[in-house]
Amino acid sequence: MPDQSKWWQSGVIYQVYPRSFQDSDGDGIGDLLGILARLDYLAELGIDAIWISPIYPSPMADFGYDVADYQGIHPSFGTLDDFDRLVAAAHARSIRIVLDFVPNHSSNQHPWFTESRSGRDAPRRDWYVWRDAAADGGPPNNWISEFGGSAWSWDEATGQYYYHAYLPEQPDLNWRNPQIAAAMLDALRFWFERGVDGFRVDAIHHLFEDESLQDNPPNPEWLPTMSPARSLIRTRTMDQPEVHDAIMAMRRVADSFPGDRVMIGEAYLPITRLMAYYGVDLGGFQLPFNFHLMSTAWNAQAVSTLVETYEAALPAGGWPNWVLGNHDRSRVASRLGPAQARIAAMLLLTLRGTPTLYQGDEIGMTDVPIAPERVRDPWEKRVPGLGLGRDPVRTPMQWDEGTHAGFSSAEPWLPLPPSFEGFTVSSQLRQPDSMLQLYRKLLRLRRAEPTLSVGGYRAVSADENVLVFERFHQQRKLRIALNFDDHAKTLPDADATGHILLSSYLDTPSATSSVELRPSEGVITELD
């Protein structure tokens, strides 16, 4: 069993997308004081940490993921004093604060890049990735930006191309230069010293590129309906071996501060490659984000196979984690429907490992259609019509039935759905069987039961599209049964004996010797 003193093992992480969480000053954009005003809601929900998407000064070309100052706060979000107040208030409620760290690239308006592009002999020239044109005068190679188009932009003043894995406004930092590595590690220290409990590290698998600039090979499975970036197999621009030394350097900084600081890595990689991000002797990320539930077929057998494959791949002592939604992917209730979203909630909060949930999923928010004139996402603007835009999952949190759903007194930066009746915090607090009540009860049970928060996992069955598994800790065993079908299923007696602690229908539990699972029902049973 793990060391239970590690909060990031037993706890639950809640992602806050700050532009859309709560506006406190009436400009239609969420901010730090808005988060502060909602801390009691989060404490009552039962989460243990909030991960806040970027709040740094930024031109907002990619809404904060283009950082112009790694040691400041964007005025739209507030001030450093506001941030300090938020940290203190969160800690007073036993809620940790995890920030987003964007080490792969900065804004093109960062002073470092301004100096870098001032001349080929500029002191910070090598802080970014500059290369000569190809023989024909074009880009150095065939690399494609994640947001479409060449990953190289020409700088007329200095006569070279600079590399950007994302937007031209997001030039890649050169982590092969020890000066940039040192400057970025100093940024981590700045925030740790202000009381931050950890970092979610953005796009870590892009941190290094092949130094020889070889072309990426074509992807024979690519279709025009897919992202242009996927037309190449990105063997030269992702998951390069040098990334692990950089991760270990970040981890050493985190470990130099007291209080079990955590480093979480964002890398969309196959399971076998993801495991390397735990690092040699677990000296890398404590939690390399596991996104595979979001891309796995939604049926009992596929999910069971995924869980067992992932558990088997973990390095000795490596702690698992699970993610079902975030600010980049379609919402759970849109992907699975409202009934199966309840099953997804029970799965996420009963699997072994640290769960991360995304704001609004606890009330069953769905993707919001965005009219073309309201699109803000640069990805959708650059590659329209393919369904790649992320605006639909970033719309404002729906707090109540009032004007602008209680998010702001002004028109929000992104639109609300045409109707959100029944899908607000206030309405679901009044409904005893709502999605929010299910999340609250699941989180309360998880916190009360070490069997769920830190216990072991054993697969039982995945027959008839019903997933059954056990969690165990010391002498206690719980059995979870999840019906992935929209019609009733009867569990064998061997899978049903015990006392039902919680049904996803939120009925009154009762002792039972056999159980019929209703359509899309999940139950947690205390075994005799």
C-alpha cells in the first residue's frame, strides 16, 4: 500500500478553467476572486485540490498558453495579491492549489523572444529554436504545427525560421540551452515559494525536437477529416529521449520544497510510452496524466481491458491516475449521454488512483454549440469545420438560473447554451437524485473509505456489458458493478452478496443477496 501521507494519492483534483469559472468584476471573464468566492462550493463538493489553467500575463493568442511573463498574473484574472489571498483561503479549507506550467513555448511577446529575434548575435538568440531556410528558401523540413500549417515561421529581420509546435505566436523554447532551463526552473521556484502545491506541466512530450531536423514520416492512416498535424507520424517532434532529464530537473525543484509538492505531466501517448514519464526510480512525474478513458470504446470489456493493461504497465511503486474530461476534449455528458455520464462518474471515483474531474462535469454540462461569429479558439479558426475547436467545452460554469447563469453580470466571453434549466448548481442542489448529488455522495464516500482512496484493485468480470471489480484495503472489500447498457441486468449471486452503500440512482441502500442492475446503473457494495 502507498504512503497515505501523500495527498495527491488519496485526493481528488478538480480542474478550474479560470476564464469560465466565476467572474467577480463584471467584465465577462472569470478571475481569481471569482474562484475565491466559490471555494466553499468546492470544499462542500469534496475535492482536495484545484488545478487552475494558465493565469499568467499573456496576449491570449491561445488563451493563456502563450505566456509573456512566467512570474506574474494577467490583469483580467487579478493581481499577485489576489493570488496570495486565494492560496491562503484554499489552504484554510484544506484545498491544495496546482498551477499550469507551460515550459514548451512562450508568447512571441515575451521579452525573451523580443531579444532573441533582435539579431543573430543577440544574447538570448539560442533561447529559441532558429534555423536557416531549406535550399529552396522554404521551411527547414516538413514539420506541421498542432494547429495546422507549417511549424516554422520566417523572421524577415534576421533571415531565419523559428520553430513553433503550436501557433506562430507561441515560439518553442530551446531546452537544450542550459540558460533557458535554469530560467524556467526559477519560475517554478517563484510559485512554490508562494505556497503552490504543485504543477500540471503542459505539452511535455513536445519539449524537445530531433536536433538533426529530419522530416516526420507520412501517416498512411490519415484522412482529410482529421487534424492536419496527424498527417505525419510525429517521431521527430514528440517524445524525444532528452525530455526525461528535463522532467527530473523539474521534479528535483519540487522535491526541494516541503509538503509533498506534486508534478503532473500532460502527454497524450500510448500507455507503454507514458510509463517512462514516471522517470527512473520514480524520479519523474508523480502523475503522468492518463487520458485513455477518453479515447477507449465505452463498453465494459474495453474499459476492463484498459484498466488491466494500464495497471500491469505501471512501474513498481508508480501511482495510477484517471481523467475523463478536460478543457480540450468533448464533455463526458456529450460523449456518453446523461445516463452513462453517471456511470462514468462512479467509475472515475472508484478506480484505483487519483481522479481528475473538470469543472461543470459534476452538473452534467454538455458541449455548447458556438456560432461562427462567436468562435474564439485559434485552432477552430485555423482549421475550421473539423470539430477540433475547444470553445464548446470551455463555456461558463452554470451556477444558477439567473442572468448569465450566475457566472457574470455581463455578457460572458463565450456563450451559454440556449437553455440550461436543470443543469445548474443551484437547481441540482435542490434535486435529491441530481448528478451533483451523485458526485457529492461519491466524493464523500471516497474520502471516508481508504478502500476507495488508496486500496488495491482486482478485476472480477466484464460479462454482459457489466463491469465488476473489487477494491480492498486491510480486511475491507468493496465491489463495484457498473451497467454500461440501457436495459436491466441481473448480477450472479456471487457478484451481488453484501450491503449496497450507494447506487448511481441515489436510492435508499438495502441489504441484498442478489441484485438487478437497472439501465445504466452502478452500485457500490460492501462485501460480507
